[in-house]
Amino acid sequence: MRTSDDNQIEISGPGWHAVHARRTVNGPQSLTVNDTEILRDCVCCVGGLADRAAVIDSIRDKRNANADVVMANGTLPFGNEIEFLHTYRYGDGFARIITDLTFRRGSTAAPSVDIGSLTLPGPWKSYRIATEADDELKLSDWRTIEDVTWNQPPLALILEHHSGVHLEIGIGNDLWRWQKGLLTPQTNAGCYALKTSGDDLEFSRSVTICDEDTVPKPRVYRFSWYLAWQTLTTSTDLPTGIVEPVFSDDGSLDAAATGARLAPGTHLVLDLAAITWPPTLCRARDGRKSTRPCLASSAVITRLRRIVRQLAGFEQQEFALVFRNLQPGLCDVGRHADQKQSAAHWDMSDLLAFSLWARGCLGPERQILVDCAGFDCPSMNRLFACLPQENEIIDAWDYE
């Protein structure tokens, strides 16, 4: 649910709310979960100047595609006037963020360009990261909070607050952009640092560290990332009495045969591994090919959307929908991300976007579950969550 006045914009869901101030371009200003503030500030910096110093060109909010959207646009009134455009798309328990930086001719970036650096009020208990092992994404073991630095951006950093809240900070599908920053993968140097500050944490994300002679090409540089949050995990039992859909030889859903299987009291399991996917739509990494589809590919999303539309058209609608093998993965097939050359990416942000669309298509009452064994994190656990709209009532907040 979104509310706004002359001072701020608030996005609220069951047990949480985020605040964007109208007097500054940067944001979110805060994120509170279960009455505990877990994020206090989010800033982007270019050449030592933060976007909070930008002159506001426009700040807009709206409801679009089953998400509450905030768009903040501003320009630094110094030097070559670098422009920021931030777009925040909120679902229930997550937000997808896109930052567009416009560099004009002669603009300098020294000493660094930082995207979405965060102040995280504590105390914090532990952290883990998403990592690749045996060609699959895994979550590391929980580690005690400490100062740690990465040269490359972690795909996802998951933090456990002493209150029990879990916060996930992840890179969008454009991993290749984070790797090359404003330069090239061969010349770029970045730094991603998690630092303790008393009970609080500072997570700085420098996509490019450069000297005074570094002048990026004049153009728009885009970086996408996401936030996801939840309280302590609770197990959700998958329903019994499940049936599987029927697919034709070409991999399309046989709607008539599938609908005939859905007797009252049965539920449908949609296993992405049971669908025949063209090899060109599957993930590939360093020459190793997978049979799993890459959700960064628009063709994969188009096929999944068609299946969901067919399910929404069934006469019998009293069934839960359970997804299996709907998990993110790494890929470097450039055309999946609309790139001509090989481009490292992963598809978590595309998965979040698909979940918003599917929830809108199937309606707020439909039970949609995900078997996320092996990758249990806030983003996966918030898939298909339904964000309340303006005319819905949620728990009252004390904004004192």
C-alpha cells in the first residue's frame, strides 16, 4: 500500500514500511520491519558527491504492474552536472531498484562511483552470501559479523538481525555491468565492503575506483539491484494430492488434458525441469550448458506467462499452484540479456518481476508456493507475495 504527502512517500506491507523523502533524490530513507529499523539510508556517490546533494528534477509515485513504484530524478549542480534517475519497484517483502547515471562529456568520477551504499542499524548477528558451487547457486554457512571486503560484487548478501529479521541485498540481472563499472572488465577495479560501526553496519559498493585522469565515456550507465526482507523463516508444508500438468511434444501446455486432471481437492505442481526447453533458452556458463531455462531471457518469460494465463482460464480454480525448480542461476549467454557479446548475468530480479506479474494474473486469493529447497533466502520466500493496495487495510503504524 502506498501513501504520500508533501514530505514523504511511504510503501507499506504486512509488518513493514519503507520511507522515501520528497526533499532528496536518494533513498529509501528508511526500512522498518516488525517495528525494527534495519535500513537507515541508501546513497549513490560520484566523485565523492552523494545523490542527496542533487537538485530534484522530479519525484513521482504510482501503482504499476502489481507494484508500488517510486521514481526520483535529480542533477548534481556542480561541474558537468551528473544526473541520477532512481526507480524503485516494491512488492510485498522486496524492492527492485534501477539506477541510471548520466555522464556528460568531460565528467570525472574520481575517486569512485558508489551504487546503493547502505547504513544498516544494528545489532546484527551473522551473514551469508550466495555463491556458485558445482554449477549451482548455493548459500554459504552463516558467519559471525565481521569486516569483510570483496573485489567483485556478491550476488546476494543475507544479514541476520538480532531481532530475527533477515535482510537480503542482491545484484540485479546485469552482473556484467557491475563487473565492468564505468570502464571495462579488464581495467575496472571495484570494492564492496561490509564494515562494522558500533552495533551498526555500513555496506559500501564502489563499482569503479579510479584516479583523477579517468573520464568515463559520456552516456547513461545503468545498474540494477534488489532488497528483500523477512522475519525468521517459517516452514510452509506443500499440499498433498498434487498432479502434474500435461505438456505437448513442443513443450507447450496441454490445457485440456491438464484441466481434466484437476479434480476437486487436487493441486498443480509446475516443475520447470519437466518442461522441454530449447537449448538456446537454457543457461550456459563458461561453455558448460544446462537444461534449466534462464529467466533473463524474454522468450522464457513469454512461455511461462502463457502457461500462467492458461491456468488462470481453467474452469476449476480451487487449486494451489506449486513451483518446483524455479530458482535463480548464473548464465553468460549475452542474448538472454539483450547483449551482443557474452555477458555474465543471473536471473533473480527477473524471477521477482515474474512473481509480481503472475500474482496479478492469478489474483490475490490464489495460493502460490515455491519449493525453494537449497536456496532458502528472503527473495525466494517472498516470491508471489501480494502487496496491499490503497483501499486495503493493514496494521496501523506509529510514525512518531
